[in-house]
Amino acid sequence: MLKIYGSTTSPFVRRLRIWLANVEHEFINLQIFSGPDREFLASLNPTLKIPMIDDEGQIIYDSRVIFRYLTGKLGYSVPDWRQENLLTLIDSVNDTLVQALIMKRSGIEADPDKLIFKLQNDRIETILNHLNEKVEQGEFGGWGYPEVCLYCLIDWVEFRELHDLSQMQSLLAFQARHQNKIEVTATNPRG
Ligand SMILES: N[C@@H](CCC(=O)N[C@@H](CS)C(=O)NCC(=O)O)C(=O)O
């Protein structure tokens, strides 16, 4: 059976679990930051990041590549270039916020006068505002992979209190619209 390795809190993992809600799979929760799970991950996936899948011995890592692999295998339709760009934006802000969270946990203060934090803040604000506008324009109207990825991003930002979304009403309305879906509640990182 298809195995998905990850954690219950990772937005990159959750997107796959929701997208694969109707595809038989086993979810394996790893503690990736230390101990035997980290060693296990390193032995198969030197990026030391989750998600990773094992499909009958075929190991694939990186959610975007896993999505591409399973899209082909399951015969699903491939995203168009407009959707690819939306996925790139979601991945980019998600990556930036993962770094921000790890820095916060490392006790590094986000000094807005330092270039790294200025670049990070600009990227976060610019992309979230752009995504808010896209939702407003009706771009995320279905419940395919881009919508699932956007949902996991927004819900995780709220869960981890990483950014004030109160001025991004379309993103909040989008979150509210999908929050009671069974696959969404079943993967809630709050437990
Ligand atoms: N590009 C990767 C990003 C995955 C990622 O950043 N996962 C986080 C968890 S949300 C992680 O494993 N972080 C560990 C680390 O940064 O050391 C993907 O799409 O799968």
C-alpha cells in the first residue's frame, strides 16, 4: 500500500493527505527533528524534509514531485500553467513561513532592518495579498490540488499564528468555506 511519511502538523504533508482522501494509503507520523525517525528519514531522503512517499519501494520526496508522480500514476489531469504558478506562489510563501517558524523556535528575533527579514516579510505580504486577490476574483473556486494547498497554508498560518490575516478577508472566507469537509477535519493539526 502507498505509504505517506510526514507529521500531523506539516502543511506540505496535510495537502497530500487531503488530496488522497479517496485513495487508499497509510500515513506514518515521524518525529523528524531527532532520534530514530530522523535517522530513518536520512537513510531514504537526504533533504531531511517531509513529506516522502514509499510506493511499493519507490521512494519519492518533495510534495510537488509526489503530486506529479501520483497524478501520472492515478491518471489525473495535469495542472495548467496558471495553476502551476499558483502552486509556486503557495509553495514559496509556505517555505518562507517554515523558515520563519524555525527561526522563531531558534530564538532568532525577526529584526525588520535586517535584509533577510525584510525580504522574507516582503515575500510573505506580497504573495498572501496576491492570493487574497485571486480568491476574490474566483480563481480558487473548486476543490482540486491548488485549493487544497491553499487551504493547508491558510489553516497552518492561523494554527501557528505566523501572520495577521485579518485584512485578507477573501482568504479567511475561503478557509471558512472548506473547514467542515470530512478530510479537512480528519487532518486537523490541532488534534
Ligand atoms: N519543498 C518541500 C518542503 C517540505 C518542508 O519544508 N517540510 C517541512 C515540514 S512543514 C520540513 O520537513 N522541515 C524540516 C526542516 O526544514 O528541517 C515539499 O514541498 O515537500
